[in-house]
Amino acid sequence: MGANKYTNLTASALVKTGAGILKGMYVNSTTGGTIKFWDNTSAATTVINNTITPAIGYHNLGNANFNTGLYATIANTLDVTLYWD
């Protein structure tokens, strides 16, 4: 996977403040869960990836650069590990 850092989430949260790279995610479990990524410190303005309804398993997110921060919005039931630098 190649990322140096990881964060496990089950609810919406700020992952990182400042610039970085969103590499991928591993969906550990889900029941109709969705996730949306923002280049911000909150769920406002610049969207990195709009609402995704992921299946269980690893998902490459294309090494998406973010500048302000990385915030993830989670809805329904989703246990996900994000891989980022």
C-alpha cells in the first residue's frame, strides 16, 4: 500500500491538518456505510472524493493530494482504515 500513516474511523473526523496525500482505504466492515473526503479541517468547501459506498476490502484512492487538511464524513455503519502520508 505504501503509506506511512493510517487512521481507523467509525465516525466522521478530522484525520490530518495540513498538506498530505490520501493513498487508499481498507473497509473492515460496513452496513450501507458511505464516506466522503474533504480537503479541509471540516466538512466544508473542497471535496477530494464525493460520497462513496464502498465494499469490504482495499480501495486505492489515487494518491490524492490535499493542502488544508483531510476530513472524512461517514454515514451509516462503516469501519474503515485510511492510509495517508
